[in-house]
Amino acid sequence: MPIRTILLFGGRSAEHEVSILSARSVAGAAPKPKIEIVPICIARDGRFVTPERSARILDGSERSDRGDDGFSFESWACGTTIDCIFPLIHGTGGEDGTLQGYLEILGLPYVGSGVTASAIGMDKGNMKHAFAAAKLPLVDFVQVQENDWRTERERIVRAVNNALRLPYFVKPANGGSSVGVTKVKSDADLSAAIEKAFTFDEKALVERGIDAREIEVAVLGNDDPQASVPGEIIAGREFYDYEDKYVDDKTQLVIPAKLPKEKIDEFRRLAITAFKAIGAAGFARVDFFLERGKNRLYVNEINTIPGFTNISMYPKLWEATEIKYPRLIEKLIELGMERSKARMARQESAMKWFDEVKGIV
């Protein structure tokens, strides 16, 4: 029997369209004799869409603005066979632990990181604290809360000026695909950049800008994760922003990156360390900076649901590491089911212990 996999895509985040592209690629490439894909879209209004309409959204013949009145995903899921959920909802509401918690409440196996790792990986401030605890090298940054900004703006600007040097990169703490990110070349532009970041989240990060190569590594696995060869992003614009990723189509991907062996080994080792630092599972992409001239390596961030089209960096990195796209999809589903079985076994052990305690009392 094929593994019946629910492909969850869409969502209410700014990365809605990117999610559709990822899901479309997975639905087309999943090995059909082994995996049966059932698409379920979460529309822009946050409501679920029936499998029939979701399939039309995937093929581009229908819009995804509104969910279906009267369609309950919970009721539908309880009345059908589901072996695994493959969530490909990028950004808030899909990658931040909220969807993972919902699936766990429903008792459904799913691909990827759990609630805690997803939440930490999504919030770049908390992520950096986890990385610092693991002694990973980080670019200097200042975290800004919106309420503090409204009441203590001058103090915060002084703190940024004292801690960092121009240029700065300002970004929302929670977000993806470089949405809301600004490169600041003058202190006069700092306030506008922070205000822009607050459009997307209540917390912003101001990071020291460095002249660096952008290197990415894909990680795959649960308890014994493996790292791919590193790849390099050569941006078509001044930096790798949303338009450069999804609109202009001028970015170059160099896979594998041209690096000495000792640097390749260091990237792979640190990628696994970052993966473990937040307790990730299944898959993630770890992004690095390699400072020009000084050859210093910095961990930038981790993405627990990276872009997953057949031309996205994550699958291309694994293809260069000798795992083809269809097999990668299959492997991720297997990892999700494996993790779910282990989680269920722990829950059963815990309930047995509680029953024994109640019997003693």
C-alpha cells in the first residue's frame, strides 16, 4: 500500500505563493508507486480548502484566497486514512510551531521539526540565543522590542550605534524569504528600516553588515542528522532579498561551493551543530556568512521548512550530495513517521506510569 501523505500548503503568511510552488513541485515529483499525495490548502483567509479544490489550486486553475465554508479539516482527517502530513507552509502559521502543535493535538504524524524547535528556529532572536549557547559564531546584533522602540527610541539608536558599525541589516525577528529586510547605509535611515520591520513582527533585529559570501548547507535526519555539501548564493541584487529570490531570477547558485576541504568540513559540522542546538528534526537549511578577506565563518540562521521546489537550494544541495529529489521526498516522509512512532511510544510509556501511580494511590 502506498504511504498516504497529506500535502499541507498555502497559509496566511507573506510566503503563501512560495508555499504553493514548493507543494506543486513535491506533488509532481513524489514517487507515485510508494507515495499517494492528497493536497490540502490553507487559504489566505486562514481556512482549510477541500482536497478537490486544493488540487485545482496546485495546478493553477483556481485561486487560494478563500477557504471552503463547511469543510472541517479535523472531521475530514478523522474520517480518512492518513499515514503522514507533509507541511510546506513557510513563515508564520506554518513554520513557527503553531501548525505543529495543531497536528500534535490531532495526533497526526508529520514531517519536520516539532513545536519547540520550529518556534525557536522561526524567532531569530531566540534562535541566536540558542546558537550562542552552543558556542556557534554569530554576527553582532541588537534586538529591539516594538514597545521599547516607541518609548525609548533615542536610547535604542545610541545602543545600536555603540554596538555596531554601518552598514546594518534590519529584519523582523519572525519571518522568512527576506520579507521586511532592509540594508541600512546611513544612521538617518535606521528608524525607517526598524519601522518597516515592525510591519511584520513586534520584534526586530539590527545586525552588523559584513562583506561576505553567502553559503548554505542542507541538513537531513532525526537523531543522527547528516549535512549536505555547501552551496553558495551569488545575489543578483545588492543583497539576497525577496525580489532577488522570487522575482528577478538573476541569482546564481554555485553547488558545490568553491571552498577548500577544511572549510567544507567546518560548514557541515557547524550546520549539524546548529540543527541540534534548536532540537530540529527531519530537515532544515542552515545559512552562513563567510567574511571576505578575513575568511571568518558566521552562522546566520536556520530554516526548518526551507523552500522545496525542484530548483530550490535545499533539494539541489542534496542532489549534489547524491540524493535525488523523489528519494529526498520519500526519505523525509519516512523520517516524519519514524519520529511520530517514537513520540507515541513515549506518550504510551508516560500514560502507563500515570496509571501505575494512580494504582498505588
